[in-house]
Amino acid sequence: MGEDRSHPLSLRLAVPFLRVAAWLIFTFFAAPMWVTGWRKVPRKGALLVISNHISNTDPVAVQFACPRILHFLARKELFEMKGIGFFLRWFRSVPIKQSSADRGAIRTAVELLKEGRPVCIFPEGQLSPDGRLVEVLPGAALIVRMSEAPCICVGIKNTNKMMPDPKTTPQWAFAVVRARWGEVRKFSKDVDPSEVVNWIESELKRLSGQ
């Protein structure tokens, strides 16, 4: 039998309380969260969520904004952080090597999608140093083409005010953390990779207000 990658019952029961806790923590640090377009997120079946990456708190913000429990592809370094690492493992996240074509992580993401699960990726492969979108890596297009799963982008804004790179502890943000969802799109496996990359870059810039 293969590895069971289902989200554990303990997590499914805890998620409503985790959402409240996340909102309270962000609000405490003067970074209340505001989500728009969440009704566009499909409630069933495979789904590839694609987000920009400006802070170590982005997985928390994306999960708060998403009505489904996600499997994250997250930087290996995050798994070594006490708090974030625990939650990433609890969410059955997949560690990925930063700024490289990690074929094992890509293969796992595709397998999860083919099992009908929702997966979240940060296609820049690194934190943006200034909040602007960094070049999207080709691995994102590879996952899109290999899985042929429906895709949706979410633009995150101002998480870097609460925890700017390279900080791993929060600070007073005095800014609203925003998550804005785009429209669902599906690509075939024969699509030109540049078309996928261009769409991702255009959507993330638009949704994050760049």
C-alpha cells in the first residue's frame, strides 16, 4: 500500500478553530486579513492553487483564504522552523528545494492532483525581497501540464509587512493583509509552457496589485 496522504481527522476537526486563531494573531499584530473572490474556489476535485510569495506567513494566509484544506509545496527550510514546520507536516505538505527543479516534489504534487486533491504552490521558488513578483520557475508550468488540473491564482498582499524576509518572527504591520482570488483555468498537457508561465505572472501581478 502507498503512503496515506489524506489530511488527518485531527486537522479536519481543528481547521475552523485554526482559522479563528490565525485571524486573531494577524489582527493582534495590526494585520487583519481580508479575502475577496473565495466563492470562485471549486469545492471538490483536483485543484492547483498558485500564490505569490512575499513572507514566511504566506501559507497561513493562503490557507485562511481558501475554503478547502490544502497540501502545500513549501521550502524545505520552513519544515525546520518549530511552529511552521509542525503545521506543514500536519497539513501533509511536501518539502521542495528552493530555486531548483525538484523532480521528486513535482512528481508528488502531480500525484496528489491526480488523486483529486487540492495543492498549493509558490511558483517563484523563493521569497520576493521587495514584494514584487520574482520570475516564475518552469517547474510550475510542468505541474500544470502534467496534472491537467484546474488552476486558480491567489494574490497575497502585505504579509511582508508583518513578517518581512528574512525574519521568522512577526512584527507590527499596520496594514490589511489581502488575499484576492482569480478565475479558474485549465490547460492541456500540450500547451506551450510559456503560455502557462505568462498567465501565472499576469494573474499574480494583477491579483496582488502590482
